[in-house]
Amino acid sequence: QVQLVQSETEVNKPGASVKVSCKTSGYTFTDHFIHWVRQAPGQGLEWMGYINPNSGFTKHAQTFLGRVTMTRDTSTNTAYMEVSWLRSDDTAIYYCAREGIVKALDIWGQGTMVTVSS
Amino acid sequence: QSALTQPASVSGSPGQSITISCTGTSSDVGGYNYVSWYQQHPGKAPKVMIHDVSNRPSGVSNRFSGSKSGNTASLTISGLQAEDEADYYCYSYTRGWYVFGTGTKVTVL
């Protein structure tokens, strides 16, 4: 079955970077965009951006321009999202999700908790 | 890219129907038929309940339905059940980007 499995919990210091992975299986990786969504503790969902695994093209929410890098490795069917210059307000659960339905997210990863603390 | 506006909370008794609104602008909700709705239980990843305004994915109960009028989309849950207690988010395409709603906590009394 289709699965998105994310990397484990991270704890990082302010100013550092974190790279979250999203390993996919059960479908053709290059057929569907991968989106990234984050959720701060007790808060709502926030769209961060997406990557086209076929071309590598990315689109970011303006909030994250310059600090977030999305990449993919087609040899391992894995998408990555790196946040640089971490701040305390980057503490959140980060989800990857497949755009399996046009402009909707049908399969989600389990989420990766990233804590930014000195 | 302002978040779409949803009521913070909606409640109902078992068996009743409730409706959650999602208000945007002509640049997002009103401009495209690409509104979807997600259910999120505590500690879990979101799950798509409605896509393309009113379409239900396979496996989603027909108690969930969606609609849109102008710049406002709506999710209706009929025959409310205890398992429907969760947070619900709308999501819309907007000129190359995407935006979530502020989220609504549904409580089953």
C-alpha cells in the first residue's frame, strides 16, 4: 500500500539546520507532487511548499522563502525538507503529504517533531 | 497568503447535523473548485474527507458532504457520531500556492 514514512524526532539549537526525510513506497514516486505542512504545538496546519519529484521544481510559501529547501532523491523515492537558521518558533510537527488527488493531499506521513531549544 | 477563516468551534449532539464554514476570497475559495477538507484526531496526521469542493474519497463515510457558495465553502457532517470529534481544516488552491483554514474543533456533546 502507499506509505510515506518520515524520519524521527529532532532536537536542534537556534541557528542550526534540520533536514527531514520522507520515504515513499507503494506508488511511482515521480507521478505525484510531495507537499510539506507544519503544525506548531496547539496550533493549526500551515502549508510550506511542494516539490515535483519528476523535475525537482519547487514552490514555497512566501513565509519560508530563503530558509526552506526541498529536494528529492529519485533513486530512493525519498523527499527531503531542510529548514535553516532555526528559531524557537520553528518548533513544530512537520508533515509530508502526497498530492494524489489534483490539488488535494491524500496520503500523509506520520509527522516529524522538530524542537528548537538552546 | 492569509489563512482562510473558520469558526473556532462547533458542537452538536449525536445524530444531529453540523456545518463548518470556510471563508476566503475570490483569489482562493471563490476562484477555484479546489477546496478540500481534512479531519485530524489528537496526535494523528490529517486525513482527507472531501476534495474538489464536494467529492468524497473512497472509504469516507457519506455522512460527510461539501459545498461552496461564492467565497465560502462548507463541510456538513450529518448523523453526528462520537468518532467525528476532531479538528477540521479546509484547504484551498490560490494562484500557485495553497492555504489552510484556521481550523475548527468539533465537539460531540
